[in-house]
Amino acid sequence: MERGKMAELESLETAAEHERILREIESTDTACIGPTLRSVYDGEEHGRFMEKLEARIRNHDREIEKMCNFHYQGFVDSITELLKVRGEAQKLKNQVTDTNRKLQNEGKELIIAMEELKQCRLQQRNISATVDKLTLCLPVLEMYSKLREQMKSKRHYPALKTLEHLEHTYLPQVSHYRFCKIMVDNIPKLREEIKEVSMSDLKDFLESIRKHSDKIGETAMKQDCRYNQWKIIAKIFFSLLLSPNIKAQQQRNLDNIVSQHPRISGGKKSKKEVCASSDLEVKTTSPMSEQDSGILDVEDEDEDEEVPGAQDLVDFSPVYRCLHIYSVLGARETFENYYRKQRRKQARLVLQPPSNMHETLDGYRKYFNQIVGFFVVEDHILHTTQGLVNRAYIDELWEMALSKTIAALRTHSSYCSDPSLVLDLKNLIVLFADTLQGYGFPVNQLFDMLLEIQDQYSETLLKKWTGVFRNILDSDNYSPIPVTNEEMYKKIVGQFPFQDAELEKQPFPKKFPFSEFVPKVYNQIKEFIYACLKFSEDLHLSSTEVDDMIRKSTNLLLTRTLSNCLQNVIKRKNVGLTELVQIIINTTHLEKSCKFLEEFITNITNVLPETVHTTKLYGTTTFKDARHAAEEEIYTNLNQKIDQFLQLADYDWMAMEPGSKASDYLVDLIGFLRSTFAVFTHLPGKVAQTACMSACKHLSTSLMQLLLEAEVRQLTLGALQQFNLDVEECEQFARSGPVPGFQGDTLQLAFIDLRQLLDLFIQWDWSTYLADYGQPTCKYLRVNPTTALVLLEKMRDTSRKNNVFAQFRKNERDKQKLIDTVAKQLRSLINSHHS
């Protein structure tokens, strides 16, 4: 049973597989049926599959037979209808043939009439063509007659236009006639004649342009100058509104400009206006206009009249005519090359500066006018002709001109030593650059070069102000400025920022603490700043750059120029202590005024000092250095005066008894010091104290050297006591407080070395000195053993000389032994100290 079920299942599976293969064969493309058939032959039941396939074929045949039987009647009906249509078509063909035969018979008369009409039309066309030819020939003859008349009257440009119309418009229409061939033969000769005449006019134009370039450039720069003046007036006006602290100076500038130019009008045309005002199409001109030189005569106009445009001075018609003539003649390239070559030569001549150009401003002005005139002409040619010059050609010329101009300016400006000339040159260069920039030429290199000239301008200013400061310092009386009334007081305060409540309360007459050179120097520093500001105008610099430039130049003025002038005054041989004291007072007030200079610069540049990278003024350092130099000079002069008094010292070193008072020279010296230090009242406390202490120390040192010098080989106790009186006089001077501010006996300590040395010898207190030597509490701590030994040797030699015959006296022998013992101990101390 199981085997039977399995066989049945296999049979069902095989039948299903064969059914699937049959469906695949029916639905698959014939080219792809191979794999399907292969699967049949791979199996074992292909016999049964063939049976299935034949059964399927029989089924399809039965279906095809059913379908044919269904559509057979329709096919028969269609054949019947087609046979009927064939008969009708034959009837229609017969009718058409009959109609055509009738039409041909009736149209023979019409064809004959049409042939006759055709002949009439042909004759009419021939007559019309003859009239047209005659009509064409008559204008040719008229144009040729007109051409001969224009050539005869030397109106070459209209003749060329007539020739162009004749050749290109009229002659081609009648070129086969014999008289036209004669005309054609004469055309090249006429063209050559027109070409030569137009070239002659161009040469005259180029020569005239070369001679009058400076006039053209002057006119162009004058237009730009008036435009810039309006800008300056506007700038100053707004500065007056924004910066009231500098109103007076800006108002003066505004008044100067307005007074010099009572009516500022006109202005430079923009490039678009120039191009719009130029007529690209050259009109027919008269015989006189064809022979002009290219420059129109323009009389000098009043200042009230508007300055004519640069193009108004030039008649460019020779160029336009020649260009058009050569273009018509097919030689435009030749004309362009000739024109550019000649203008390049003229450019090299224009760019060659005269050797003495640096001597006057007019030399520079003429040089710039010629360059501007040259490029104004070229710019006009560029914008009013098509291709005669191009931008590349203009740029090439400008690059050459720029390099040569900058080189010439660098060379010639280096000879300028007058700051006014350098400033005028800068203004002229700015006007030159702005004028050309208005015509589209890049001028950045010119402004870069102006920054180089600015350094030179600063140097010339510094040299000028060196003379100004020297004159101020040389002419100053180095005395406080006296004022007798309120007007004089306000005048000084208006010139220099000084405020002192105590001085204001004092009645007139009264004195300022500083001398006249303080307000003069302060005002000259401000004038220098104004001079620097003038150079920075119109350089297209930012406020920060202007501020930085002014501050750097002012720093050079302070640290180099003014500092050197002050140092020279301080180091002069004939300068006195009074002058030095006044210089210290003056520099102190100038140092305090530096903050007002900072504010002044801030007001005119509108750049706050707190801005990043803002340069600081070094005036404080300059005046401090000058003050320190003056202080050192005071110390040196005081010491020199002390040395001069000490040279008058005439001690009797062998005197047995002292005098009753101090030496006269020392009394005079102390009187001099008292009067000198009385002048130091207005000095800073430390300066007066340092000077006083320095003088006392120098006096003490000099007295010590006087006592110990080698020329004094012997001295007595009486001479030592007289010397002690002089030292006591010095100590009394120190105790009197010649300069306030010393604490206690500070000033007396300058003489402590002398005091202890003299006390040791006068009191003959050797036991105490030798016993306490080296201890911090020693009474004679400031006495050096070497110094004591030198002085002791001088006294021992005196004792030996005076007691040659008294050596047998016991007291003298004891004293001599004591001196020998002390000297021996002192040598021991010196040796132990060195070891």
C-alpha cells in the first residue's frame, strides 16, 4: 500500500512538473527555450512529456479551427464590397479623361495671348533697366565733379568722405563703363595726396602739443586745486565744530585760504563729463580749421572767471581727421604705430627734469605741468577714439613716467634744506597726484614716496628749530619773568599752561618762577607740531597714522634737538650758577607741561592717547636729563668755586700760636655758599640738599687734602689749632641750615672725618684711640691709622727740628718717646689691617 501511495505521489509530481514546463514553453521566447527543454531530457519521464506535448498541440489546433470558422463570413463580405468599388473607380477615370480633353481644346487661345503679354513685359523691363543705368551714372558724374571741387579747395576730409561714397557706393554699380575705369585709376593718387596732407597736420599738432603741455597741465591742476580748496575749507569747518580747542589756528588757515581765493568756482570735470562733451564723430571743418596747430589761443582770464577745462585748450580735430583718413585708407595700424612712437619720444623728453629743478618751486611746477599735460591729452585720446591708444599702452607709459618721476623727485628733493620749500613741494606733489588720479591713473607710489619725503621734511624742520631754540636760549636773561599788571599776567598764562594759586593771590608787581624761554620754547614746540600737521594733510592717512607721525617727529624734536640745545647751554664755559638754577626751574615747568602737549596733539588729531599703539611723548625724559645735567653742572661749578677759594688759603704751618678767628678766605667762602644757597629757594628740595651736601663734602675733602698734602712736611700744634678754627667755622655753617630739609646733624657729618682727626691731635687722646680702635663705639671711628700716622710724622719732624738743643730735657725726651711709641703702634695697626 505504501509503495502504491509513493508511486502515486511521484506520478502527481511528474505531471505537475510537465505542466509547468509546458506553460514555460508557451510563454518563453524561442531563443531562451533551450534550458527548459534540457530540463526535460535530464529527467527520466521524457516519453510521458512527449505525450503531454502532443495532447497540448491538438488542443491548440482545435482552438485555431474554431476561431477561423467564427470570422469566415466577414471575410467573404469584404471581398464582395471591394469588387463593387472597382467598377465605380473605372467610371470616375473615364470622366476625368474626358474633362481634360475639353480643357486643352479651349485653352489654346489663352496660351497665345500669354505669349504676346510676355514679350511686352520683356520690352518694358529693358526700357526700365536702361533708365536705371542712366540714373546711376548721373550721380557718379556729379560726385566725381564734387570731389574735384573739394580737392581743388583743399577740403581733404570732405573729399575723402566723397571719395569713399564714390568708390564704395556709386562706382561698383557702374564699374563696367569706360569712364568709371578712368575714375578708378585716379582714386589711389587722390588718396595718397590726402594721406600726406593729413600726416602733415598731425605732425604740426604733435609739435604744438609738446610745446604747450605745461599750459594744458597747469589748467588741469588749477581745476583740481580749486576742488581741493573746497575740500580744505569743508575740512577746517568741520574741525572747528568738532575741536574747539584748536579753533584759532584752524580759523587762521580758513581766513588765509578765503583771502587768497575770493571766489573759488569751477572744478575738474569728471572723466564721464569729459567723454560726454567730446564728439566722437568729427564734423566737416572749414579750410582754416584743417590747418590749425591743435592749440587754441586762450587769453589769461581773471580770477573771477571759471577756469577753462584742459580739453577746451586743445583742438583734437587734426588727430581725428588723420585717424579717420588712415582708417578709411586701410592704414590705421600704421597711423597708430606712428602716433604711439612719437608720443613715447615726447614722453621721454617730458620726463627728463632740468638740472636746476630743485632750486625753486617753479621748476617742480613746470615739470609736473608738462607730465600732467601729456597724460591729459593721452587720456582724452583714449576716451574719444576707438583704439588709437588703449589702456595697456597708457598703463605702460604711466609706469615709465611714475618710475622716472619718483626717481627724479628723490634725487632733487634731497637737495632741499628749506622746510617751506619741502612743504610746498609736498603740496604740489599731492595736487599732481590728485589731478592724475582724477583721470584714473594709480598714484599710490607717489603717496608712498611722500612718506619718504616726510622724513626729510622732519629733518629740515629739526634743523630749522635747532636755530630757533638756540636763539631763544641765547637771548634769554635766565631771570624770572616780572609782571606789573593783570594784562601781562594773562598774556603769559595764555602762552604757557601755568597755574599757581599762591602767585595769583600776590599783588602786582610779581614774578613767574620761570624765565622767558619757557613760554617761547613751549609755543615753538606747538608751532613744530602744526608744521608736522601741515605735511600730513591730503596724504590720505588715517587719524592714527597722522597722530603717530606727529608724535614721532615731536619726540625727535624733544629728545634730540631741544635736548642738544639745552645740553650745549648747560655745558657752556661762561654759564653761571644763577643760570643753571634757572634752567633747572625752567625744565621742571616744561616737564609738567608735557601732558598739555599730549592733549594738544590729541585735540588736533582726535586720537585718544589710550588708543592701542599710540606713541607716547618723551618730553619728560628730555627735561629730566637736562635738569640732571644742570644739577651735575651746579655741583661741578660749586666745587670749582670752592677750589678757587681754597687756592687763596695761606696757612703758616709753623705758627706756634693760633689766630683769634677763622681764616679770611674761609669766611669769604662761607659767605659765598650762603648767598648761593639762598638762590636755591625755587629749586626742588632734593636738588638744593644734594648741592649743599656735595659742596660740604667737597670742602671737607679739600681741607683734608690741604692738611695732608706732601708739600706740608711739618706743622705745629698752633697751626693745627688755627686749622681747627676754620673747620669750626664750616661746622657752624652746616649747623645754621643753609638749605632746609636736613634732619638733625646730617650736614655736619660731612666734616666728621676732620673733626675726629683734629680732636685726636689737639686733645692728644692716643690712649683712647689705640684702646678702642676697631670697635663700633670708638670715639675716633672715622680716623684712619694711615692718615693719623702721616699727620703725626709731620708733627714729629717739627718737634725734632725745634728741640735739637733741648734734647736733654726730660719732658721733651718723654714726648718724643711717646710720639715714637704711638707711631710704632699706628704702623702695627696698619700692617695688621693690610694682613
